[in-house]
Amino acid sequence: MGAEQSAVSDAPAGAPIDGGEAHPSSSQETTIGAGAVSDPVAEAHKMCLEIDKMGPAEAVKMLNAAVQARPLNHTVVEVCCRRVRVLCRDAEQCHECDKQGASAAVVGAMKVLPVDTNVQLQGLAAIVNLCSEEHDHRNTSVSSGVLVAVSNAMIMMVSNAEVQEMGCMALQNCCDGEDDMAIHRRQSAADAGALKAVIGAMNAHHAIPAAQEVGVATLRLILHKVPTLREEAIKLGAKPEWLDPLVKEMRVMTSFRRMAATGFGTGRRMFKPTS
């Protein structure tokens, strides 16, 4: 499986996304740090600009601090997740992010702000890039709880097409591979609620053909060489034809928008600047 693709990029499947930097949204909350600030919006903006220049160690440390801060500054958490996403486009930086505990930090961010769409999207995208075939840190990420975070995001935001798309891409990247741990990762995905999440996405967006195709691809990948999961998927509402054996052609199907000019997740600019 490849890395997450930008909606406005023609990068081939498997290439990390263009990290077009978004401007942080305004926030009236107190920023991280000691002491009161006279202009919290300006301070938050300044901090976000500083985060955009951070290396892996600094970015992960800042994300952990942002998750612990009270009150929470949603914008700072989002921008830290975005910084991890962007850093993980590069192999060396991605390896360092993995070493610094980026997956656990991202899971913490997604857990503390479960209904913040921007945080969930940036967190999911960071997981996609961390676990792409170019930057294989699947086992570290799975042991850090990313499968639960991805499944929860999809289930809680089932009506949001962007979250469903990015969630399926994250599940595909986490469950891909023929290494000794691949079957364990797929079983872990099912245990985390991934089957329920994908089937829910397909049902919620049943009128969009691309959603059905990527949902099928994701289900077949989760079930690949784990036949005991087939009955579980059917009990959760999967149609038998969705669960045919995985074929080579399906393994490159990583993005809804790459299969149709219109459909699930298309016609949009992901991670666009917010106002």
C-alpha cells in the first residue's frame, strides 16, 4: 500500500503526499506555555509557524505537550499532527519520527480530541504516511494503538467522507505486507473494530461506487490469509461478494479519488487552509 495522496496531486500511488502547508485556524484558547498572553490568536499563529519548522524530535515532543496542556489548543494539536504527516513524506525523517514515538503521540492526539475533524484527518494522514510501503513502521504503529484510533474515528464520523477515505487508506497501509507479523496486524485490525468501521462506511455511502470499491479492497486486505474473519465480517453485515480472495490488482487501490472523477472524497482540497 502506498502513502496518502493529495486531492490536488497526480503523484503515483505509493508516493508520499505533497505537504502543502496550511495556515493555522484562529483560536481563542490559551496557548501552550507559562503565563498569560495578550493576543492568544497571534501567539497561536506564531507557535504554529514555529511547529512547521520543527524536526521529528521537536515535533513529537510538542505534540505530546499539546495533548497534555489544559486547556487544549485544538489548532496546535492539529498543526503538530500535520507536521508529523509532512515529515513522514521523507524516509529519513519518517524513521526518526518512528524512533521518537510519533505513532503513540498521534494516537494520543486523536484520543483526546475525538470529534475534532481536522485533528482526526491530520492524525489519520500521519498514520498513512508512517505506515506506507516506503516508510514501513507498521508494527510499531499497531503496537501503539493506531488501529483502535483509526477504527474509532471512522465509526464516530461515519457520515464524513474524508474521514472514511483516510481511514480506509490507513487500514490498508497497516494491514498490508507478507511479513511474519502481517496476519497478526490484520487480526488486530478486526479486534479493534476495523471490519465494523469499513462496513459502516460502505453502508453510509452506498450510493457512491468509489466508496464501495475501496471498502471492498480494504475488507479483502484485512481478511487476506485470515479466513476466520470472513464469518465475523458477514455477521457485521458484509455481503459475501465483498469478501472474495484478494487479487493483485486490488492491492494498489489506496484512494477513492483515484478510481473515479467524482465520488467518495473527490472534488475537494484536503488539508486546505482554514479561516
